[in-house]
Amino acid sequence: MSTVTNLGYIVIGATDPDAWVTFARSFMGAMAETDDNENVYVRLDGYKYRLLVTKNDTDRLLASGWATRDRDHFNDVLDHVRSCGVEVSMGTPEECTLRGVESFFAVEDPAGNRHEICWGRTVDPRPFISENGISGFVTGDLGFGHVFLPCTHSYDACLDFYEKVFGFEYSDFFRIPHNYASGMKPGARVHFFHPENSRQHSLAIAELESSRGIHHFEVEVNSLDEVGRALDKAHALDIVARTLGRHVNDSVVSFYARTPSGFLVEYGYDGLQMDWDSHEVVNIPVGSYWGHKWL
């Protein structure tokens, strides 16, 4: 069957959307624009946005947006999801306009995480010029990064959902060790998935409770120096949540910072791009080769 190609965008509900403008520009090095309705479009590349921040009563992730190649692939995915007995909500014209897509449908996984599948995203013909001088983000066919979502219940059903309904494939998996100071219980499961692209994972789910609907999202830049300069900014802003380190599964060198909405962003470099034909799904004994200490 046709599957989604990559993580196209996320929709964030924020009590203070303006705080995201400053965060995106001065810390992330992204471009950010606000419309007349207080919606913030955070741009990382040639698309209109990758993060859509909307005014909301609480700070939380509202949706993860997944891209398909074209209308035919979109309809194939829609038909398959419906054939699995999953309830589908079609995006209204107003919702599609807000998201800058031709069409989308929304579903929830068994744990209540909302996902949107879309086609026909809007590009921005203006050149991407970083607000703080970085050379750009690693996106394109890989999508904009990954999301790490909580599944507080129905975890096994979520595994089946992503594999059988969305057509994602396993990248690897992990159990939280006893000395992992993350708020996750020792032994809690974490699974990593990839859609139809070579980024090592675009989605992670964990046996984790979160009132914000997300643990973190990740973006990747083009050089270690750009990560280092962002880390300096994060220290100056006192928003560092995890120290610099290198992950085992995707080999990313990264650190984690607190966003204005309380969840985290992973800011990294040097992520693996996989040859899935020769990949073996493995159990990772530790999350990082070094670093990534919680503060």
C-alpha cells in the first residue's frame, strides 16, 4: 500500500504564541511570521512552515502532520485507514487553509495522539534566511525531524496501529534503564518508527505520561558548530534540559532545550540516513554513547 513519506509539520497549541516567535528566531535560527489571528508559522526550509503555533488555553501538541506524495497516494492511505476500521475526520476548508494543504484527514491512535495525513502542502518561494545565521536545517525528503509521543495506555495497540494502519516500520526499540532520570519509569518501553524515507526515525512512542501530548520534537542542522552555538544560546537563556551527547540509534549529536510551551526540542547534527534493505531491528541497551545528562 502507499504510505506517508515523512513528518511534514506539527501543530502546537500555546498560551503565548508570541513567545514562540522569539524562541524560533533567536534560539532555533528559524524564520517566524504571525498572521492576524495570532497564528505563528515557523519556517525551516522552502515550505510555508514546519511548526504551526496556534492560540490555545493550554500548552500542548495538537497534532503531528504527515505528508504524502500526491493525491493518489493520499487517497490510498485514506482508503487503507478506513479499511482498518479507524474513525477518520476530514479537514474542513478553513482547517486546510490554516495548514496550507490541499486536503488532510485526522485520526487518533489508541492512546489519543492526534495525527493528520495531508497532501499538497504550500511552499514559500522566498529564500530561507536564518534569523541567527545558521546555514539551514536537514529536511527535504527526510521531513523536518521527529516527534517523541507519550502513549499512557493501550501501548501494544499503538504498536499495531503504527505498523498496520499507518504502514510504518520499526527502526529499533529501547527500555528505560533504572538510572535514567527522565520521569519515565524504569523498564518503560520506547519504540522508534520510520515511514517512507531514510531518516533513522521520524516517530518515537513511549510508555510515558505527559499532559502536553509530547515529550519532544527534533530538528537537525548542518554542522556541529551550529549545534554548539545554539547550545551557548540555550545556556544564556537557561533553557538547557539535557547536555550535549550522541545517541546510539540515530547517531545524532544533540542537546535538549525547553520550549516556551514546556516540552522539549532536541537540537542536533549528524543523524544517520539508513539503507532499510539491510537494516536489522535491534534492542538498544542505552540511549546514548555519551552525554545527554538530565539537568
